[in-house]
Amino acid sequence: MPIAMKETASLPAGFDALYYAHRSPSFFERVKHKLSKNKPDVFKYKIIVKNRLELKDVEALWLSAATVLSQAETEQFLEHMTALQWAYSQRTGIDHLALSSFQNRGIKVSTTGDLVAAWVAQMNLACMLSDSKMLPTHLIKQRAFRSEPSFCKDISDLRVAIVGTGNIGNQTAAMCSALGMKVIGVSKHRQELDLGGTDYDEVYDVNDIDTVLPSIDYLILTLPLTEQTKGFIDKAKLAKLSETACLINLARPQLVDENALLLALKSNQLATAYVSGLQNVSRVQRILANRLPNLLITHYSDANLRKKHRVAFQQFCSGLINLTEGREIKNRIV
């Protein structure tokens, strides 16, 4: 849902145009219709200020977390947004943005940066604690009126591999290290990591991940989604994991071969999995997934905090101030 932005919100002087794009079918169909008729000036947008806007007047662009634009759609918008100086995306990743379209026009682009990193790291830790202390099993037994205890694990005895050593990965590593876990970092930037200044006990190159998988208890993915990382955890890599291992993927569902994951869980080749969602599965497979006792889907709840939109809006307004005063915008990627 679009966030509610009050008309009384304080904006820096000189910025009387805020374009707020939210990807809903009706929204973009109307916009594309207006553009195809070469009449962008007649379309009205949800704005902070009360005055009417034309596309050519837009100076700052807000892209909500739900906004996903193709290259063609982006080009179509930017062709008419001749005054645009800066675009802010309320997402951490950049796979949903056609960055070259902004870059070619000299338009600055920034994201939320590490805004959600701590929240996602907390959820990664929550998944491990839930698994090691058998919380889903306790609930199943409770509903079956079974009163016997379950054998739990001491999390400080366990090994975790974190694939992706960015903000989320590093904060997850810090939490795991604080609990006494053996923390292994897997990164394509292995040479840039200083073990003395990180919370990783060991660091491996991403190409050597197969040597890490058999010995770990938890595999946590914090990778960005790129052409190189799509399907990164495939059937072969899942087979190398221990039967008692747990996969945690609160990043992009496309990082994992979901069909192979469901088969591994169904056959108990993999003990448990926590994922943010499922995308590339059939309706039948989705029904199967919902019935699996060893799969928990968080439905992207890791960063779904009530204060998220408020904090993001404050970040956006701070960026506007920096832009008007000629200072560098934080979390800039273009």
C-alpha cells in the first residue's frame, strides 16, 4: 500500500514538486495512456504539496518499495521528466531499477542503504533461535495434545555460513558471533575483508562455497539479486548440505532453485528452511509448500515494521535538504 504522507510535511524551500510512484495496475496504465497521448501535463499525482504538477516540473522522485519499472517504462517516464535531479528508492536492493536510464541523464539515485539491515539481521537470528530451540515443533506437539519435551541445540555449538558480506550479512555475523557461534563469511570480495576487523572466523571466496556446505548447521543468504546470483543455491549445492542443516533465505527467493528446495525438504534431505517467499513454483507446488512441516515462509515480514515508512520519509527529506544545499546525498548508487 502507498504510504500516507501528510500535506503538512516540511520540505526544503525550492522543492515544490514531489512525484510519488506506486506500482498498481491502474496507476501505471493511466500514466502510460497519458504518455502515449503526449499529454503528461493532465495527469495528477499523489503529492505532499497541494499544487498541481506536470511531469516536466518534477525535481525529486520517490519510488515506493512496491515500485518495479522496466527499462522501457523508465525511459518513457524520464523522457518527460526534464527537471528531475534525484530519485530515491525505498528499497535496499537495486535489481528493480533501470539504473542506466538515470545514469545516462545525469540523475542521482539513492536507496535506503542500511536502513533495514539490522531488522533483517534480527530476523535471521530469530530463525536460527527458532530452529535450534525447536519452537515450530513445540507448536505442532501442543496442537496434537502431546506433552513430551524436544531435544534442543546449544546455538553456541553451531556453525553458520553467511553468503554475502554486505550490511545485512555483517550485522547478522555480529549477532551470531555475540552468541558464540562459529561464523563463516562467503564473499566475492574475500580479499577485501580483514578478519581482524570483522565478526567472521573464516572467510571463503564465493567460488569455494562447495567446500563449506557439508560442515555447516545454518546457511544464510544475504546476496543481491543479479544475473550471476539467480539460482545460486541449486540442487547440487543443496545436496552438499547436511541432513540436519537449515537454509535461511530472507533475501530474494530467486537466489534458490525453489523446486529443488521443496524436494529436499519433502525427502528430508534438508532438515528445515526459512524463506521470505516463493515465486517460481506452480500452484500445486505452493500447496505442497504450505503443508510442509519443515518450511516456514515469513512473507517478507523481516523489514515490515510500522516505523519503516516514517524513517524512510525522514531519510528522503534529509536527502532533499542535502540536494538543495549542494551536499552529497547519502546511500547514493548513481
